Amino acid sequence: MAWSQDEERMLAQIEQHLVDDDPRLVARLESFNERVRRSEEKAQAKEQRVRRPRPRRSTVIILISWLLIATLVATLLIMVLRHEAAAALALAAAF
């Protein structure tokens, strides 16, 4: 919810009175705000580096299953083709 103009004016006046009355407090607050800002930037940078979506366990299991099925199918095709080639050679040799 936005502040009204009167509230913003009053806050600006309070801020100006604090700056005039206690410059050491202003320096401390600015230093604190700077440290908080740097800390937040570091946390965001770390979060961006760390956030790498890992595949779910089910995805990995499905992928491995598909690879095994593909290997099995390829092996069976090779065996069938070799058997047919051997049978064809046997027939050719018989005639």
C-alpha cells in the first residue's frame, strides 16, 4: 500500500532531522545498508549458481529402461539377421 503525500513528507522531515542531529547514526545506517545490499547480492549470485535442476529419480529410471530396451532390440535384430544370413548360406551351399 502506497503512502500518502503527507506521510512521505513527514518521513522526509524525520529523516532530515536525524541527519542534522546525529551524523554518526546516519553513517552507521548507510554502512549497515551497504553491507546488507552486498550480502543480498552475494546470496542471489550463490542461489543462481546453485540452482541447477536435477532430473528426478523416475526420469533417470525411465531413461535407463529405454536404453536397455533399445540395446535388447538391437541385439535381437543382429541375431536374427545373422541367423537369416547363415540360413541363406546353408541353402546356397546345399544347391
